[in-house]
Amino acid sequence: MRITFTGDILCYQSQDRLCRKPDGSYDYSPIFERVKPIFEKSDYVIGSFETTCSGKRAGYTHDDTSFNTPDEFLRALKDAGFSLLTTANNHCLDRGEAGLLRTIQKIKENGMDYTGTRSLPEDPPYLVKDFEGTKVAFLAYTYGTNSSSNGNLIPCGKEYLVNLTRPQDMPNYRPLWKRIILGIIPKRLRPKKKRGILEDCVADYEVESKRNAELEKAMLENIRKSRLEADIVIMCLHSGGQFNSKVGAYTQHLFNIIAEAGADAIVCNHAHRVLPIYKQGKCIIASALGNFSFAPGEGYWVDGVNAEFSNIFHLEISDKAIKKYIVNVCKVSFNEIGLGITQMAEEDCPIMIAANHE
């Protein structure tokens, strides 16, 4: 049996514009058509869904920090071969609670599984799938939800909505005068933010923070519970820096406690570049798989860090255990109309990997 994972699935304004048809609907299938044959060889395909499908009324994506994508994007993912979308990430509340709930609804309507966010408190905090007698548990957690910038805090009493490794940050509202000026100046005339390399999105001092203890304890308890229900436990984690060349202290701390709690594999995303895959004890850790779907040069992009490359990560399972991992290297490149297409990378790609690892 083969279970497959991809990096971050993003969708920018340029992707929306180039995939819009004359009748106003969207067709995103060209983005994934060249990697579809890879997925056809897998039994179950998991992607990190780093956008929302909150509906047209909520306003589609209009900048590179707050996402809402037309529903047709989910249809394209299903047609490409995706089986499960992890929804715990820093963009899951970009359109608030209503957007999060609608995203879950639309994923289900498109015939895919999800984990990481929940509609109701009685919904399970993780997913267990039975593959012909081998049970695999999938958990998904995020370090945060961009609450400091989008102001969308989880309502009191609805903490179940998102699986978090730490409490949400408090909103950092812009002063009124700055909001008025930004509202007047057209977007094309505003100074562009220059993105830099960030080792971790969470400060080092939070490694030992008692503030996070309650949520970490709940996460580890869910790993242990899922261990009792499943033969294999896989954590899909959303944590790390931005374009960083090594794992930051906070994310490494999460790797350590998750592996110690009994996870068989950790698949981490958020860094927007490829980071090492290695074993820590019995746990296989994929530190970051990179950008699977995005627009080169737009949004999450820093020159010189190979952000256009990503790994497709396969776990091969037999006798109710992970026996091998295999890696395909992919690249997002422009087609003739400028759309970012995910495809197999050239042989001379700069990403160094260990493939077919027993």
C-alpha cells in the first residue's frame, strides 16, 4: 500500500485569473494534469490545503496573506487524485468561522476526507482509515491561524474548531489613520512587502512556555488515543519558518514530543521550501515538502531558495508497518499563458533527497 503526501497547496490571484473561463466559472485542472499519473499509483493522497473555500460573497483572494478560492479548485484536486486535505494551517480562519465551516462542507461535497478542523465538538479530532485491515490514523495541527493580522479569533467555547499546538496570538490592529490611508491608495501603488528568511514563526522562548502546555498535552493525548485505534499514526504538522534552510527551535521541539508520543511519521509543511527527511528513533520526519501549488514569483517567494521545487513523499506500507519511503521531486513552472503548472522536476534539480529509503 502506498500513501502519498504533497507540500502546501496554495492558490493566488494569478491562478484564479488564468483559470477563469469566459462564462465566469473556473477550471484549475491544468495545474495538476502533469502530476496526476504519480497519484494514480497511490492508494491515498494527502495535501496541505492552505486556502479556504468560503464562497464568492466572502471575497476571493485579493492579496498574498489572506486566501479564499473558488469551489472549482476542490473539484480539480479531487480529479487529480487527492483523497484527504489537511485543514489545520495558518490560513484556515482567513474568512473567519463561517469560512472554515464552509470549507469543510465543500471538501465533503467533493468526496474527500479532511482533518485538522472540525464543525462540531463531537466530531473526532483525528481521522482513522482502514486500508484492507491496516488502520492508519491521520492527525493535523497548526502553530497558529494568523490571528494577529486577520483578527479572527476562535469564539469562546468553540476551541474544537482548529487543532492548535499553542494559543492564538492576539490581534495586532493597524491604527485608524493607517487603515484609512491604505484604503485610499490603490493596491498597485502600495509599497510591496519584501519577504525575508525566517527561521521559525514562533519565538524560541516558547519551546519551554507554560502557556502552550495545555494544548500540547491535548495534542499528545490525541496521538496516544489514536495509537490505540490504529496500526500506524501519522502527524500532518503545519509549523516552521519561511524559506529557512534548517528547522527552527520551536518546530524541532514539536518534532521531539510528537515522536516521543508514538507517531510513526511526521509530515510538516509551512516553510515554502524543501527541508530534510530523516529518521528520529522510529519516527520518519519530513521537515517540509515545499510549495506544491502556487505562482512562482508571487506571494510566498524569496529569490535563491528554490521555492518553486517541492517533494511528493510516499510511504510504502506492508504488514501493518511503514517499510519504505520514496520521494519524487516536482517543480512549478509557467506554461504558455503564464499559469504555474506542477510537474516532475528536471534531473539537474538543486534539491538533494534520499529516495527509496528502507
